[in-house]
Amino acid sequence: MCGSTPCGASSATARRQHEEAVALFDYDAELARHHERLWEALDVRPGDHVLDIGCGTGRTTRDAARAASPGTALGIDVSGPMLARARREAEAEGLSNVAFVQSDAQTHAFRPGCFGLGVSRFGTMFFSDPVLAFANIARALRPGARFVQLVWQAADRQEWHTAIRAALSPGHASVASVPAADDPFALADPHALAGILTAAGFTAVDLVDVREPVCYGVDADHARAAVLQLRMARDRLTGLDTVSAERALDRLRATLDAHDTGDGVWFDSRAWLVVARRR
């Protein structure tokens, strides 16, 4: 396989990581509609060798491994707990052609030209040097290979972002922009993103506007528990006194109730589906 130790957990460290992963936010449930759009565009074929950037708990990696067999799929992420869950799920699903590596895709020493297809589901927005990072990813791909990714559009186009942050802010006021180092919307500008990818060694960059809702739970109670796992929510509540925190949580519950469709708690969102080819 192009790149890593085989999946599967052993040792006290792996068990501890699995225990930590149990409480992780369920991004697969949140992004179910986006996953469908990404999968349609990805078009994995038997025999493909797929690289998944920022794979998280490995849903896209495992799906790619199934579709690529007898090819392979490798997922890379910086989160040990997420990868612990990814390995556990892969083992439970009986996948022998998938592997995961804990590393930073910006600097990881991929084997050059090893992969025929690259993918990322909201896993590329936090690079400190995007051109360097995408150039490193490009080197891991064969010339002409496609790289298919989803990235968020601007913050003000994300109802999940604006509504939840406002609800958890004192006085229900607007809040300051996200610090650049933690900005999930760092690749929101389509022209800037196309320039970054071109400078990094990609060509034929194409962006498609994707408007799909995100889901935070089957009802408001489950959604509240899920939202409070997010750093966005924890940061809003940190430092509030007891009364202010209770008021913020009441506003959050009202916001979630208002978005409870009876078939889940849904918020509008916008993303770019980006397809490019390694030069």
C-alpha cells in the first residue's frame, strides 16, 4: 500500500484513543448530504489508489477502499482519537486495503506519485502555508490525477455558524470573526483558492457551488449535546458567569427548536466542491 502501517488497534495507547474517540462529535451525521455530493464527484474505480486528506474518523477513506478494491485507500489526519475510531471501524467492516496515518499532510513524506486520486471532505482549511501543503499533496499524486475536495464558503453563508454563535454570545449580539489560525473559512474565496492550487502544481481547477444543509441531531436535545461538543460552542461559553451561561444555553435551545424539522435539526450551509488535476 502507498504509505503507512496497516489499520487495526493494539496496545494501551490505542485503547485509550478509542475511549476518547467515543465522545467525538459526529461529523459523518452532520455532513451526510455533503458526503453524497462529494462521493458523486469522486468516482472511485476498482484498482484506484486513493489518498484522503484530513480523513477524521475515516468514513470517506473506508468508502473509497471498498470502491477501489483491489486498489487501496490511505487516510491521513493529525487527530489520534479520530484515527483510533477510523481504524476500529475499518477493522469491524473487514477492510484489509485501507490504512491510516497520524501526521500533518502539509509536511508528511508521501511516496511521490503513489496515488491516482485524492480527496478531502473539509480537511484542507487549516494549513499554515496552503501553497506548501497543496504542493506536498500534489507530489503524492500521479501526473493528471484528480484531487476532489469540499471547503466551506464564507462564514456569512453558513447558517449553522451565524445562528449558533449568535445564540451563545452575550446579549445575542454578533461576534467577532474567527482567528485566522482556526478559520474553517480560510479557503472560501474561489479566486484565491484557484490561485493557491495553481501555484501548488494543479491545473484545470473547477469550483461548483454546493448548497446542502447540515444536521446536528435527530431532535433539539440531541442537537444541543452535539453542539456543546464543538469548540465553537465551548469558546462562546468560556468565561461567562453562571447567569449569562444559562441565558446563552436557553437561546441555543430556542435556536435548535426553531430548526427542528421533526426529521432532524438542520441548518443551511454553502460549500465549494473543488476538482483539480495534478499538473
